[in-house]
Amino acid sequence: MPSEMNIPQHLYQWFQEFDELIIPDLGRFEADYQNASLQPSIHKILPPNKEIYFDAAVKSNDTKFAFYVANKENSTLENAQAHIQHFVKTLKAELGIRKEYQAGVFGKFIYTPQGQIDFQQNEETIYAGSSFGLPELYNLKPTQGQTESKGNTSPDYLVPEANEENIEEESRQETQNNQEMEEYPEDEIIVEEEYIESSSRKWVTAAVVVLLVVIVGAIISLLAGLDPINTLMGIKQNNANSSETSLLEDDPLERDEILDANRSLGDEDNKTEKPKDTQNDNLGVGEVQDPEIDYPVDKGFVNGFTYNPNPPANLQNHMITKPNAQSKYYVILGSFGNKSNAYSYLNNLLAKGISSAKIIAPGDKNNTYRIVYQEYASLQEAVQQGKEFCKQNKLIYFVLKY
């Protein structure tokens, strides 16, 4: 249906005369009177007006507006209702596409984040009868003549045309405005503006000083060979060369990184049972053999270790990255999730003259670095030689086929 009636314009005219309206299938509008307001900080007076509230939950069938439109358009009630229904359908369609609908001078409708229809009044529109056409007034300051006069201090252009119904309300509003203006003389307004400007300058100065301190601190840290981020955040850096630093961040004899981490390689490894007869090779590639530990263990072997997380100079000779073509059996002394800990353990074994020590890098089923004491061709030999070495040094070990 072509929209021959300007429904938004009729809405605007309705609230010039009335304070409440229900549009079927849309919602309820209600106007609330707002007095003229004074904004002394910017020397501005806002004229009296109506503030319109919208409630989309009320959608009862009300024909008052349809009668009003029909009377204004000199048309039938049915025709007016049809145009109002067309306006509501168009509004909802536009909201579904663009999330907002501009209803001319009346205001605009929007979709809220909660999916509800809401209304925003046009702030430039004046609904308060006798104040129609009164503009927002700027640069208003009380004069000497106004403050001394006992009569009406408002200039002629501030006085709207009054009638018998609202003359008492306008008189009260005028008296209130004059009292507010007397409470904010010009010198107090100037002092307030100067205080705000001074506070802003102090904040800017403080921000610049903090930024300069951060920059100077970062430069000093770089010159000292430190990490500027860690230095500013108060994080202490590790000294890798300190002889008093413990070998491991996670002590292998007090954590599960030696045996339990290697038992959790996957479902297949978890199901591996400890062979009763080490003469028979029942291990698959990547599976482990837990020999019987029938001797006491302690940390005496590692107490003399120092923390040295640097990769060995000949790391390629001590790193195993993939299984051998023909599987071998490795005596494993430790298993670490931290590569630096693994390097440190390896460096200390090499320092003790154990040149056969190596590292097995993480693979498909393993996410830890395994420390190798020695490799052997048979399971029996690995179990026997591993036990001999570990019993002597009171260490835990296991055998890995790889």
C-alpha cells in the first residue's frame, strides 16, 4: 500500500496536544513534562519540553490515534487504520534490515542488543505548547541591572506567549531559573573552568613523567645486559653459571617425571605389563621395561650437579631424534618435560666422564626428553648393565626399546 498519510508527522502533532498513545502491534508512548534547564558551565538554557518514553510490551488495540488521523486527513477510520498498520509493518521490516528506522521529526526506532524495539526522541523537537519555537539560548550571563532589579529580570525574548492554563507553571519556572542564575555568578563559572583546565594539565604531566621513567629504565636494563620487560616487572633472571643453583627446577626424585611420565605415553603404553622373564623380548618399539628395584635409592648422585641448561657443543652426537632401523635398548635415568633440565642432566653426566650419555627427543607418543645412560643390543644386557650402574649410584632407571 502506498503511504499517503504521514504517520510520523501525525505522531508529532499528537504529542503537541496529548501525553499518551498506544499504537496496535507496536507499543505505548507516554510523555513526561521537563522544566526548562540551566547549564551554567556553558551558559546555556534549554526550553521546557516533553520527554517521550516507549514501552513495547503494551500492544493493546487502541483506536484513538486512528480516529485522530482520520479526522486530520478527513478520511475514514478504516483507511486511517490501514495506513497505521502499514507504518508499523514498514518500521519492523526496516528494523530487521538496518536495525533502525527514522520516523521523521518524531524520532527514530532502534533494535536493542536484547532484540527489543526502543524509541529515541529527536532532541531538536519541541513539544511543550507555549515554548514551541523557543531556541536553546547560549552565552547568557546575569547583568548588573538584572541582579539589582526586584521585578521580572528576564529579557522580552525569553518570555513565551502565555495562556491562562500554564501561566502559573511558567511563572514558577521563571523564578527558579532566576534563582539558579544568581547561584552561578560569572566569576565562579570562570574559576570552575580554570580548575578543570588545570587538572587536565596535571594528568598529562604525570603521564609524561611515568612514560619517561619507563623508557629510561628500559635503556638502563639493555645497557646492563638484562631483559627490560623482566626488569620492569620485577622478575629475577636465572644465573646459569651459579654453582649453588640446583640441577633441576623439578627434582626428578620427587616428581613423576622419571617413571610415571613415561608410563603415560598413550593407551598402548599404559597397558604394557612388566615382563617376568627378561630373557624374552616382549617389548614393542617405544615400550618400556620396568626392572625390579631391589636396592635403596637417594639423591646422592645428583647432589653434586650444577644447573647448566646450555646445549652441548657436540649436541648432534648426543641427540636421538628417531628410532633406529634395528631397535636398540636404552637405559633411561630420567625423563623431563623441560628441555633445559634435560640439557643440564646430560651436561653433568658428560662432566662425570659418561660419554655414552644421550637424549631421546620427544616423538609421536612421547612429549618428554629422556636421558640415556647407555644403549645395548639386547634387553637382557640393558637390564643387567643398567642395574649394575644404578645400584652402585642408588638411581632409579628403566629400559626403553627404540
